[in-house]
Amino acid sequence: MDLQGEIEQLRSALKQAENIQAELDRRVFHLKTLYDVSTDIFGSVEFETILKNFLLMTMGNFGVMEGFILTLEGSSDEVGRFVSMGFPEGEHMPLQNAGREFLQKQNYEGLVVSGKELKKPGVFPPKVACVLPFLVESGCVGLLGLGGKIVGEPYSEDDKELLVTLVNNLVVALKSSRSFEEIKHLNEDLQEKNIELEKTLKELKAAMKKVEILEGVKAQLCKFVPTTVSRLIDKSPSGPILDSKEQDVSVLFLDIEGYTKMSESLESAELNKVIEKCFSVFMDAIYENNGDVMETAGDGLMVLFLNEDEETNALEAVRTALTIKEKTNLINQEFRELPEPLMINMGINSGSGLVGAAKFESLTGSRWTFTARGMVTNVAGRLGAFATGGAVVLSRCTADRINQEFATNCLGKFSLKNVSEEVEIFQVEGPLTP
């Protein structure tokens, strides 16, 4: 072989080496780009964060100033997520509309589409140089769009290969994100169910307490023990019952208006059903407001409120009365066969009374009761008898204690049975409006 032939052979080998080096450089660039992008997108489990990181890294590696990614969710083909960089805000909606229109026509084979083929009216803005559709999973498809390169070069087949590889990794990351979101939603559903279960358990406990109270009512409350006494017994089961002492108290008397007429009109079973419903409402309202049932008389109750704070005593008594009044309206709607609507008359008085245990001796043995005695109780009883038409009436002492929260109407001064001086009586109108 002559010298010229050897030179040509060397040139050919050098050219081949340059091509191999260029291919190696391209592969190294692809691998580095894939590593950088994958590191960013797999570093998060948030769907939108993955899209933002992927778009930012892809634009940086390809040297472009504009890019966007959007996804369509569900059968409605509505845009679920949209991330854009470099495009003015005014172009966001046209990009979304064009992307949706484009994706509806694709089979998601992962082909890069030239921007020149898309420069048609109503499709993509001129800045979009290439787009790449992708399928995340059934019901979720997406589209990557990039602007032109800063250097002015067109997208090559090598670029196409790298883009497809990057997008395939994006799809893997998005699938993981959707799985994570599904697990997160399942955990949230589980937490909600746990809350509902806890609420149901509380309601069950409350219902069991109501059943216990109703059983006591059905037995005429002959062995009924007030909550106050129960607390004293729990605190000192073997201790003596406390002696009576002067204590501030609010006393509520209530009775069912027209009870006798209702007894004559209804059969025993129906009457019992109505009374049980009423007493259930009474008990709920009383115990929600820390009251204690002291005495019962057929259709009536005497209730004590013994909070250490005088104002709280009166407020809890009035709240109890208004709750009973409100619930009675619901009972009337439930029992439409009643001869007349139920009306619960209530009277409340506050002040100092003798509160504690009292012992009664008889031929059948001893019996203890825990109650309040004195004028505060007498006046409350007379106020209960004074009330008509479902009214809630108060003494001045009680009215003065609640006037920051409830509106009252002064009815005037009245002579009450076995009360030496006239009593100024007020009627509760309802809560004060803000």
C-alpha cells in the first residue's frame, strides 16, 4: 500500500473514532440528563411538584425558555393539572385548549410532533416548537410542550430519543404519586371513619344513659338518686350524708299543661308513650345543663341547679327551660293525634336555700331525700303554677342574673299563694340578638 492509501486509511479510522466519541458523548449526556431529571422528579411524591421539577430540568437541559405540561383527568377530558414556564399568563388558556384538542386526537404512542405541523389556527401558539403526549394510566393522559432552543437549532432525532426516555421516567414518577395519593386518601377516609366510630360510641353511651334514666322514670323514680348525691357517694361511699346547709341555688318547677284532659283522651299505652318522650326530652335538657331532678309528681318535676357561681346557676336553669320548650314543639309535630298541643309551663327562682339531705320516718321505715327548702323553693313552685300557655317565668333575682344573655319582659307584681309580699314576675322572651 502506498503512502496516499495509508493516509486515507488513517483519515477513515480517525473519522470513525470521532463518530464513536460523539456517540459516547451523546450517551453520556443522555445518561447525565436522565440522572439529573430522575433525581428531581423522584425526590417528591406530590403530583404537581413532580411536574414542575420535570419541566424545569427538561427546559434547562435542552436550553429553552418556554415550556408547559398539562394532564387530562377522567372521561370529561377536563384539564386537571397545568404547569407553565416562560409563557405569558394570557397564553395559558389557549395552551390548555390546544393541548386538550390535541390529546383528544392522539393514541398516545409517545411520538414527538414537529412544531411546524402544529402551526395551524386554533391549535398551539407559534412559540411551541414540539410536543410529546404521554399516558400515565387509564383515565389520565398528559402532554409536554417545549419552545424553541435558545441557540436556534431544531429538535433532532437524538433530542426525540432523549425526550421519550425522560417522559417515560416522568410517567413512572406520576404513577407512584397517584398511588401515594390514593393511599393518602384511604388513610384520610380511615381517620374519618375512626372519628365517626368515636362519635357513634359517644352517642351509644349517651343513649344507654338515657335508657337508664327512662327506666328510673317508668318506675316512678322511687329510688332516683340525684347526680349531686351520686357524686358525693362516689367521692366517699362509706361517708355520712351531708347535713343541710345554706347555699345559693336556682330552682325550676315544670308541669305539663292539660295533662288531665290528655289522660282522659288517650289510651294508657299512647299516654305512656307521650309521657316517656316528654321525660326523655326533660332529662336530656336537664343533664346537659348540670341540673338535678329532686322531685317528681306525675307530670311535673322540681330541678335544682347548684353551680358555685350564682349567675351560672340561673343561666343553666333558663337554658334548660328554653331547650325543653324547643323540643316540645318537635314532640307536638310527632304526636299530631293529641287533643291539644303539649305546653310545658315553667317557673324559675334563684337565691339562698337550705340544701342537703332530709330524713323522713314512717311505719314502713326511713327514707332519705336530697332537696332544697325555704322561700326560694316555695316561690319557684308558685311561679311554675303561675305560668300558662308554655311560658317560662322568672323572679327578679333570676332575671337580673341572666339579662346579659336573655331578653325578658316584666309582667308586673303579683300576689302568690302563701307568699306574704307581692312578687315581680318576668317572662323569658329568648336569647339576646348580637
